[in-house]
Amino acid sequence: MRTPGRTTRLLTVAGVLALLLPLLAGCSGHRADTGGVITLRFQSLAWQKESVDATKALVEEWNAGHPAVQVQYVQGSWDTVHDQLLTAFEGGEAPDVIHDASDDLADFAYGGRLADLNALLPERLKRDIPARSWGTTTFGTGVYGVPFLQEPRVLIANTKLLESSGVRVPTVEQPWSWAEFSQVAKRLSGAGRYGVAWPLKEPVSATLNLGLGAGGRLFTRDAGGKAKVEFTAEDAVVPTTIAAQVNADHSAARATLGMGGSDTLPGFFGGKYAMVPLGFSYRQQIARQAPPGFAWTVLPAPAGGSGLDQGVSPQTLSVAEDSPHKKEAAAFIDFLLTPAHMVRLARGDWMLPTGTDALKDPALHTTEGGWATGAALAPYLRPAPAQSVRGYPEWKDKVATPSLQEYYSGAIDTGELRKRLVQDGNRVLARYQR
């Protein structure tokens, strides 16, 4: 993202610079307060219309009730947030309140870019969010973000195809095992149709987070607390299942491996795929885009040796360490995350709130749209395996993503996958833990 602050550094005409200095101050996250009014910059990553509308409405409500502390809404993007924040921190232009995901926080937290919220957050908020959720934003002894929205991965299924196949329909109480899921996918395949479509353009989080239920962890720590990669039999359950569905059973569509979740929906609506594993929030697109009369249902993901556990990386709200108004920024976060407001944000994003009180809201327990299934999975959501690992973004981009993509396509076998994830991966992590 290119800001006026960086653009003006290319100019050499003193007169032009003088004219632009006020603009530079306005662009900075640490702008001068005027007239006794504090201005906080809040960078939001909300992108669905309902989510953007809900977030902007809450900002307006805050501003109406807090004339001395005004919040400026700044639109960010999930696609570029990590690099954009890196640049903003280096340039002293970070927003006061930062919307991100917990798996993106480790390097910023350890690097001193985010404020420790332990002494800034009210006890109400600390008690309302379960310890397992706080674990996603705790690094060392500090808490560097408030986890507020989360989504399990679920199976979205074509109701007509599912019922006509005669297979057992899973519930949260009696889910499919991974072996049964494979058998069901084969039963649902045939006549130009695939039992399942795995959208794995970004394969790492799906593989790691679903692997948690199979007993996989992938990342461990030695006696000195340093993270390292291991690839056990439990870690192999999910990737070997997917690879077999694509390359051996042909019950999973090879063409969807390079797709994002949204890309699979036309084929799903057209009956080409009977099931699609997706994040819970994709229900919004399905509800809006499904053709008239198309019936769909939400099923829990398969269970493994650790039951229905799966890893999540909740959406988070953090405060920049360089912000001169940390107390006011934390108060704004507390306002956004009262139970009623958290429900509004969750419904706007079609996700689950982390807050215990918000999760009790009847609107999140209706069978329509699969809300009840998602809410029933909330107790099984755990911190994603790579949550506190320094160097994870580089490991994911340079090692895990290309290796898993090749593995799922059949280009390499399980032994080569293990070698790359472990040997190449540990070389990356070692650079961050010297």
C-alpha cells in the first residue's frame, strides 16, 4: 500500500514538501490532537458488506458518544495486511487499533510492534473470552491482541445428493471419522460428479488446523522453548486422506486444488461437487448466491484421535506499541466487543464470536443457515498449531505451501513431503530463534 508519506519522499522541491507536510501529519497513525480531541485510527479488515456496515455503524456509535475521542475508520485488506503493517511499523505510521488474525501476530509481538494489553483491558472482557482463545494471542507473558471472531471449518453439502445416497448424516455428537468420510466421498462420486472438492489454493491452514483433530501438532518445542517441525503419523492423517481422494479414489476434484473457496461454488451449485470443506463464513456467499430451490446443509468436519478439535486463528484487535493513546484505544476495543456488539460483528461476518456471553445469543443457535452446527463446534476450537511460532509466515510461504501443493497434485510422495516440511522448515525457523 502506497501512502502519501512515502510518495512525498520522492519529491525534492522544498515548496511542494512544505505544502504536503500537513497531509503527512494527517496520514500518520500518531497525528497531533487538535482542540483537545484525540483521534484514533482504526484499520479494519471487514470486507463483506454486512460486516463493513456493522463495523462502520459501531464506529459511528462510538464517535457519537465520545466527542473527546474520535475514531477514524480506515479500510484495510486481508490480502496485503502483513506487508502493509510491516511498512507502516517501519515508517511510524501504524494505526492505533489494528484488525488482523492471530496467526499473523507472533513476529509483530516479539518484535515489539504491538502493545501488551494485560494492564489495558477491563476484567469483564478478560473473563468473557475463554482461556483457549486468549492462548491464540499470548506470546511469552504478554497478550498482544483480543481474539473476537472465529470460524470452524465445516463441510457444506448438497442436501439432495446427501439424502439420496443413503449415507449416514453426521452430527456434532456423532461425526464421521476420516475413514468414513473417505467412504462417503466415494459413494457420492460418479456420473461426472465428485464427492468432495478441496479448494486448496492456500493449503497450509486447512491441513494444519484440521490435523489437530487427528492428533497432529506438527510444531513442537524443545527443552529450551525453541519451536521445531516434526511430522508424525497423526500429522499425516489429513494430507494422506486428501491426496488419496484426489489421486487414488478420484472422489475429489483435481481441478479445485488451485482454487479458493469461492471458486468452487458454481460447481457446487451445479451438482458437480457433493461436498465442499469451507470456513464457516462461506455460508454468507452460499446463502446469497445459491440458485432458487438449491438446498444445502452444514456438517461438522471429520473427527480423529482427538475428536472434533480443530485449530483456529481468530480475528484479532491489537494496539500499536507506538500509539500515544493506548488507554483510549483499549477502551474503544472494549466498546466494540461488548456481548451485543460482538454478536452484531459475528452475524455481519457469518462467523462465531469468541465471547461466552455473545455465543449464548439465540440468533447463533438457529438451524437455518447452519448456525447451530457452528455454535456446537465452538468448544472444540483450539489455537492453531503454528500460532506462536516465529518465522511461521516465511515457513508457510516458502516451504509448506509449495510442498503441499506438489503433494496434493501427486508430484511428490509422503516421504518427500515429510523431508521438506521438517528439514527445510527447521532451517527457516532456526533463523528466527538464534
